[in-house]
Amino acid sequence: MKSDQSTSCAERTVLLRNGVKQGNPNLNAPRCGAKAKSTGAACRGMAIRGKRRCRLHGGRSTGARTLKGIEQCRRANLRHGLYSQEAKVLLTLARVYLRSLKI
């Protein structure tokens, strides 16, 4: 038997994907600081490492940083386009054209 090289389960340290030690999450991981508006109860999710919120309450979100990312966010939030710059230009040109026809 090699007793000097074997380690017990309690001595081994295993990190989970979020950097928290394996074991009872109530003892090892910090909790999310978000609270419900209606009940005032705190979120029971694990906070992301280095953050104060869980993944569901914005712990991973940093927002768009590059011009390409900002443009993608802008396009993703587009509903119908009736008030976009392109639509306003087209409506203005249509009004000018219709006024010229009524003369």
C-alpha cells in the first residue's frame, strides 16, 4: 500500500466551473445580492466569481463594447422600423413628391 501518496476526499480541492470549491454551495459560494420587488426575498443563486450577482441577474453582462456589438444590439432591438432614419427620409421624399403632384 502507498499510504504516503493517497489522499482522502476531504483533502482534495476540486473547483467547479464558476471557480467555487466543490461541496456544499451554502458554505462555499457567495450568494447573489438581487432581491424580489414583491416579496423582498433575496436570490438564492450563486454569484459569479468576482461579481455580486448571479448569471440570471446580470452577473455576466458587460454590455456591448465594440462598434460592431453596439450595432448588433441596435438591430436586435428594432421592432418595426417606422421611426428609423431611413423610414423618415422615405416619408419626407414621399410628401415632397405628393405635394409636387397636387400643383
